[in-house]
Amino acid sequence: MSDGFGLDLRNAEDQIEEWDVEGGADDVVLGVLDGETPDAEWLAALEAGRVLVLAVDGDLNDLAAGFAGPAKEAGATLMHFRGFLVATPPGVSLDTSRL
């Protein structure tokens, strides 16, 4: 079988730039949106580049009222999907093409 692409993966790690993965843009925060976590914590997580996947325990409009507006104004994307609120920081989009 021919190697049609001519890829040499033996040295691939040497070609990849270092990523800063300590508490930043590569994190996904799983949590529960139930009113116990201060809105400022959710906003800080988005500002730090984290994606939020929050199980909604109660009325979404009431629970997200304190941070949804400021998050959207800052460029975040929020989507309610199957009992979860998914929030992405500015520059991270949600692909909904398979829904």
C-alpha cells in the first residue's frame, strides 16, 4: 500500500508549537448552573478562555440572567442544548450544523 500523502509522523512533535495549557484557553469547565456559583466566576472563566458546559438545574432565564448579558456583550456565545448551557469565550464558535 502506498503512502499517498508522504507524511513523516516520526518527527511531528518537533514541528508542533508549544501550547500553553495551564489554566487557560484549552480548558472546558463542567458545572451545574443552580444559582450557587457567583456570576462573576462564570464570567471570569469565559474571560480566561474557558468553555463552560453547565447542567441547568432550575429556570435557565433566572439562573443565567446575571452573566448571560455581559458574556454576550464581551463576545461570548451561549446556547441551551438538551438541559445544558454551553458558553464559549470570544473567538470560539459552536458548530451547530449537525443538530
